[in-house]
Amino acid sequence: MNEPKLIVIFEGPSVEAEMLKGLLDANNITAYLNDANLGRIAPWYVSPGGISPVKLLVPETEVEKAKAILDGVSPE
């Protein structure tokens, strides 16, 4: 069986990515973090303007639903 393609819907600091993942998880959307461990070890490396921010990924089939949920989240 083919796994769905994963799409990046957010790139940024590990703390923010983890909070957004929790929000998606609470709404029954499967979400994955890429480079999250690096964000804990070297946060300056993955921070905005850093070399490689943490990426939040969701299956291609859930992108629209995930974006609709995240659009309601204030960046403040």
C-alpha cells in the first residue's frame, strides 16, 4: 500500500511547531515534525533565519483541513 505524500505546512521554531502539531493532533489530523530534535539541541540552528527550521508535515490528503485550522491561529 502506498503511503500518502507528506507536505510541509509550517517551518519555524521547534516550540511553535510542536504547539501547532498538538493543535492538529487534537483535531484528528496526523502531523509529523522534521528536525524537531535538532531544535532542542541547537535552537539557534532552526530558529527563523537559521539554517534549517523545524518543519511540520501532514499527509497530502489532509493539507486543506490542516491549513484551515492553522489559519485560525494567531501568531501572537
